[in-house]
Amino acid sequence: MQKRLDGLAADHFGNRRSPTRGTSRNAVDLYNLVSAVGCDESEGKDGKGLGKGQGMRSSSCVLVATCFLLASSLGWTQDKKGAAELVVAAAADLSTALHAISDGYEKKTGVKVQLSFGASGALTQQIQNGAPFDLFFSADMDYPRQLIAGGAADGATLYQYAIGKLVLWVPADSPLDVEHGGLKVLLDPSVKKIAIANPQHAPYGRAAVAAMKHYGLYDQVSDRLVLGENVSQAAQFVESGNAQAGFVALAHATAPAMKGKGKYWEVPAEAYPPLAQGVVVLSHSQHKKEAAEFLEYVKTKEAGDLLRKYGFTLPQN
């Protein structure tokens, strides 16, 4: 009897694949429960079947096992329904800050936040094509407004959460004195490649182009530009040595993972359009209530302090 129940438990929980209870663990729990009420496979004294008392005990075992499985199934279903999980699309410059914010939120609420990073324009296209995100954190305000205009996002939830900063970054062992020379170091003959995010769909890429034009350098260096899919990839190009300098987010240059790996010059804000960054709840979200609650958390001082810590300034609301 115990072997049959172990198999039943394994089948039951194996099909459900509970995220918190393993199949083998539940089979063991069921085995222990059945053993506690005295189930066994002993035959009757005549060797042909169960004795009278054992038959009654076997019926009890079946009842206990059935109740246990039903209770487990209901409990698992309730756990699944209660464990909300948000899926968030976010601009690549948020890779450090938003991880810290979402980790703090999960500890407070138990709500898990899955993060998917990329170029804001590319993420916008994915959302327009039906990607199952609940919120969108853009590196500008224009892409969220495009989604609102197309009915893919709720305009009432649009919120400017931060202002990004652009820097010119070089490896730590570079002979370029970027901290004092600024953008002029791009004219050094040793600079063969300059990495930027693709301006077609990355706000930081457009900011980089604007900054080079502001200082009258764009025409002189445009043939040396290498385009990353997003600002994170532009940073990777420089870190890997595939480019000698690159325009990245201050959030990347100051991230813990980049500590000691490079040096940078912060591009003055007047050299490029403001990198006002907005978030919006998406219309097709199946968790609008939870999404709105997470957005409210982003507005708190706790979340704001993390944004400041990782290279952003906050808008003056």
C-alpha cells in the first residue's frame, strides 16, 4: 500500500511542479503520514489477503492519502494564486538600480519582480507586438507616450522616475586623460573606435550624438563610431577592448561591477537633451493592481535613494 501511495504522491506533485515543494519531499511526507496511521502491505494470516483489521486500516489509509493529496493540491493552487509575479521591461541603464529596488520590494511584499533589460526603442517594439510585460521603465519619456498613444499603456500611470546622466568612459589603464581632457580625447590618434548605443532606438545613443555635435566633434569622429544594441553593450565594447572610449550612462560607470575598471568624464547637461526617464503600466498587464503598487514603491524615498546611489538624479516634482 505504501508503495502505491508513494507513486501516487510522486505523480501528483510531479505534474504540478510546485515551486516550493519538491516531488520527493511530498512523497516522503505522505509516506510518513501513512506510516503514522499504521498502513502496511501485510497479508492476512491465511496468506491470501488482508485480515479484517488490516482491511479496515487499509481503507483508512486510502482516505487519509486522498485527503492529503486534495489538501496539498488546494494549498499549492492557493500559493500559486497568492504569489504574484511582475514582469518588467526596463532600459539598460537601470540594470543595477532596478535590481536593488525590486529586491527591496520583494522582501517587503513577497511579490517577485522579473526584469528584462534592453534598449528603450527595442522594448517598445516588443510591447507593441504583445510581449507580456506589466510595466515599462524607459530611458526617456517619448517611448512611454508612444505606447499610450497607441493604447498599449495607461496614460494615467505615466511617471517620470529619474533623470539619466551621460559620461565618456575609458578603461582604467588607458593613457587617455579623459577626466581632464573631456571629449577632446576622442581626437587622439590612439582612439580607433568609439562605442555608443544605437541612436535609432537608444536615448543614450542620441544623447551621445548630440554631445559630440555640441562640441563640434561629430563630423571628425563619426566614421569611428561602433554601435551597441543598448548602452550596456556600448560599455561592454569598451571594457572588452573593442573600443578605446565610449559614451555610457553614469549608472554604468559607477556600478559596483565596474568599480576600478575605468575612469570617466561627466558630459555637461547642457550638451544634450535631458534624459528624463519615465515608467508606465501597460494596458495588457494581467496584474495591474500589483503593477500600480510597485510603481508607488518606486516613488518612495527608499527607492529614490537607490536611484541616486546608482547614478541618477530625481526630478523636482
